[in-house]
Amino acid sequence: MPSRRPESRYKTPCAGCYRDTSLDITCSRSLLLPLGCRIGAHIYPAVSAVHTTSAQPEILSSNSYIMMSNTAAPSPITVSRTLAPRRRELVLLAVLLLPHLFLVSAAAARQCFWPGQAPEDSGCLSWRVMVEANNARGWRTVPDQCVAYVRGYMTRGQYLRDLAGVMEQASAYVDQADADGLDAWVFDIDDTCLSNLLYYEGKQFGAYDPLAFKAWASKEACPGIPPVLGLFAALLDKGFKVFLLSGRDEEALGPCTAANLEAEGFSGYERLIMRSPEHRGQSSSVFKSAMRKQLVEEGYRIRGNVGDQWSDLQGDCVGDRVFKIPNPMYFVP
Ligand SMILES: [Mg+2]
């Protein structure tokens, strides 16, 4: 018996689902990804044909449409013939749009793995990582857009957390080492033992100013860096010889540097080595390499080397292990 389908009850398909005005039917199907059709409180897959002989619908067979009738249900074959052209249209549409769907999916995946920068970032985290990894070299000042970022990094806890991590690694290395009187460690001074954060913050992390820095260092007011002092003390306890090696000018800043170190707890070291007149004009890397080489020639074995600049940690006789303290404030060649 042929089915009766009052036109008023079968409206334009909603992306594959007929909407029946007499029953509570809505289509929740997207264009290419069928989600299903809601009939009353029930969700039916959009790939199933549904008919009702009462108020309660039921799934009949696999089909892209939902068929509704209160009188008689059409056979699945009739449904397929009736809807075949529509199915061809949908298949054609899917073929045309499938490449675009892949592009959208790929873009979404890229967003997931490569999230955009936070609005407040301005690439400063990437810049700091480049600095610490020694990929960014020769820079004279913190980039303008990163001054606030560097100030925040240095003063709001992350610097101290990173520094603590470095010291933990160094301490673990020290714990498994023995010293026999010739085993030595080398420490840089500026922003390794003593902090110049107050000075550089006051200068807005600008370019190196030798006269202003000399005035600052002469005050003997550089705060000690406690986690480094802890490692320093542990090394002395284990019998290591500790050498403090600084590019500061010995004639101009020797006494005040020694006094500042003493006041901040750095005492008991083997020798304070600073830049003597014959080494003026040399890069830090060249000067410190020469000083370390001299220690090795004296018979010391440099087991560890701590500094805030890569120029402290590269060159000749750098030691068995080096430990880089973070410093995004300035670069010393
Ligand atoms: Mg330094």
C-alpha cells in the first residue's frame, strides 16, 4: 500500500533530515559530518531511516534520511529510489569539500601544537631561551619590548626558581665527587656570586656603561646570591679549592670587590683573580681562558665552573662540568 505523505508534513530536508512539522523533529546534522536527528527526546543517527506508526519513531534501515508517517511507512526500497538523486548530490558535495575539510583540520592541528603567542609575550620568552642557549650573541641591550618581561623574570620568582634548579644540578654533582687538595672549582663574580640586578634595573637594562658600573661596584653594595653561596660553602666543606675569577679591573675594583664578597659571606676561597693591566682590552673569554690555563699549569684540576655568561664557560680549561646561571640582562663576549 503506497504511503501517504501530506506535503505540509514533509518540508525541505535539513541537511539530510526531513522536518516534520507535526512532531518535534529537528536536525542536528552538520553538512559533512552527520551527527543525527532529534525526534522528541531521542537522537537518531542521520544514516538511519526512521519512520513512525505512532508518536514513537524507530530506526528502519541504513539511509541518509528520516522518513516520518503516522499512517504507513514507505518501504526502504521506495525510500532509496526517492532519495537516490539527493544522495548523489551529497556525495558530490562531499568530494568537492573534502580537501577543504582536511585543510581546516590541519590548521586546527597546527594551532594545537603551535599555539599563538600570548598577547603580553611579544616573543620575549623565545628571546630569553635563545640568550640562555647561547644562540643569541653580541646583543647590547635587552630589546625594548622585553624590558618589562626581563624585569618580571628577574624579580617575580622565575629567575630564582631557574637558579635553584641549576644549583641543584651542581650540588648533585658535588655530592658524588671527592677532593684531594688539587680539585678546584671556578666561580665568576658578577651575577654569579654577587647580584647587579638593582644596578641594571635602574639602567632599564640598557647598554653597558663602564663608569656607571664602576661607581655601582665601588659602593660594595652588591647583594650576595644565596643559592650560589650555598654551593660555595658546600665545596669548601668537601675540601675543594675555590677560585673566584672576574673580569673586573683589579686596580680600580680589587679592594671593594673583596670587601663586598666578604660582607656577603664569600670567604675562605683560595684566590681572587681579577683583570690585571696586561689583560685590559681582552675579551672575557680570552682573559678567563688564560687564567684557568694558569691554574691547570699549577696542578689544579678544575672539576666545576660556574658563571652567568657563556664567556665564563667556554675557551680553554673550562673544567669537567660547567653550570650556566641564567642572566637575560646583558651579554659579555
Ligand atoms: Mg658574570
